[in-house]
Amino acid sequence: MATPLDVRDRWADEVHRAATAFTDLLAAGWGPPLPGAGATADRWAALHALGRTDLPLARLAEGHADAVAVLAELDGPTVERGERLGVWAAEPPSGRVSARRTAGGWRLAGTKQWCSGARACTAALVTAHAEDGRRLFLVDLSAAGVTPRPGRWVSAGMAGSDTADVELDDVPALAVGGPRAYLDRPGFWHGGIGVAAVWAGGATGVADALADVVRTAAPDPHRDATWGAVDVALTGVDGALAVAAAEVDADPDDRAGTAARRAGRVRGLAARTGTEVLDAVGRALGAGPTGHDAGYAARSADLTVYLRQHHGERDLAGLADALRGTR
């Protein structure tokens, strides 16, 4: 029977590969424009491009880009060159981090789950529960008391994202914004569309395998029809991202109150399209690429897992709430 250590070691090479690519990407100066600053389309295009070629890297880069945007929106500290940030804001029922205010500042304790880049990041924005509500904190991951606990991840999909539990034992932290500031800012919804751009890029990467075959093989009416259908679906997502980017730039502070519904629509469309592309391309190409093409197999596995970040009917019900004007 495999032990947690065996599982951890199974993905060590992929974790190292993605972490190295992440470090090199930021060292080369990668950093998309902030959302709502007039070039949101360029921001999402940069995320889309990474997702098309390397979803684990895109996951890490998106987290860093989101953290930079959050700190800018909430008047946090400037991100220095060489720092690699993540946003660890998942709140599953089984994991909880508590925040305690002391004379010397805030201290965090608990286990944070779903921490992508657990060992690749140098700092992270972490949500935690304080007496006055949920707050956001900046944590130096080199601080005493920060302990990543890899080993629970068993899927080949997104293994390179190094998503793990991180234990925080009386760790010093800097509060960023006030209670609920992270969730209540308009940029929360803008950032959610950035994730959808990565999903769309991942779907395009999967579709590239079909496009390569169609362009080089003899015509096949069934395969050609699938390629056409996939192109229609991906074009729809690209169009939705373009419209959303223009709307965010026109109203970055969400004075119209449409950010939640916009994000729900684009994320829902991107998730549905990604699922459709995985199924359609898989049927059109058969088992061959999945069994013999390492790149295609990895992209398909990564996208399958990453799309689960969209919570299906739960998120669609949230969109319905936004459409009613209740949030």
C-alpha cells in the first residue's frame, strides 16, 4: 500500500519542474497589468497563454498576479522583485486558521488547506478568522512555525502546482485591509475571471492536439466536425473574456454592481467549455494520444482537475443570486 511519503515522492520531479519554471518566469520580469487599469484584456491574455502551454505553471503565476492585485487594491506593501506570492483563501469545513491580535501584532494558528505553491512561494496572502470576522493576512513563509505538509495529493493532474496543507503555529502576520475586505472588494470578482482565462487557455491547449491532427491527416468528416464545434466553443469564451475585460476597465470599482454576475457568467462558460473540449477532443482522437502523447495526457489531466475549482451547480446558484440582485 502506498504511504503518503510515496505519493509525495511520486510527483517530486513535476513539482520541481513547475516551481523552477515559476521562479524563472518571475525572474524574467513577467507581470501582467493590474485588472481595471485599462489593459485587463492583456492581463487575461497573458494568463490564457500560460494556461495553453503549462497549467501548473499558470496556476502558480495566476496566484502571484492575483496577490499583487489584491495588495494594490487594499493598500498593502509593495511586492519586491524575487518574491513569489500565492493566495490561500480556501475555507473548507475541515480546515480553519485563527487570527489573534497581540501587543506585537497578529499571529496565525491552524492548518490552511489547498495551498498551491506551498513550497514554491516565498509569501502568501492567507485568510483567517479573527474576533471581528474573516480577515486577510500577508505571511512570510520563511517564518518559524510555517510547515508545508505535502503528501495528500494523489492525482497526476495539477501535481506540479504543489497544492498542499500548510500548518501555521503562532506565525506572525501582517493584516491587509479590514474584516471582509478581501471578499467585499470589486477585484475579488475580477480575479475570478483571471482564473477562467487560465481554464480557457488550458482548453485551447487540449484542442491544439486535435488541430494538429486535422491539419496534417487526411480529411475525416466526423473529426472535422468536432474540430469545428470545438473552435466555436473556444471562440465564444474568448469573446466573453474580451467583453468582460472592456467592462472591467470601464467600471473597475463596480459602481454598476455587475461584477458578481459578470464573473459568474464567464467562469461558468469557461468551465463548461473546458469540459466540452476535453470530451470532444478525447472522442475525436481516441485512446492513442492519452496513452502515448505525454504532453497531451498531462494537459488533459491538468485541465480535468483544475476545472473542479468551479463548483458546478453551487456556483451557478450563486450566479442566480447575483441575477436576482441579492449579492
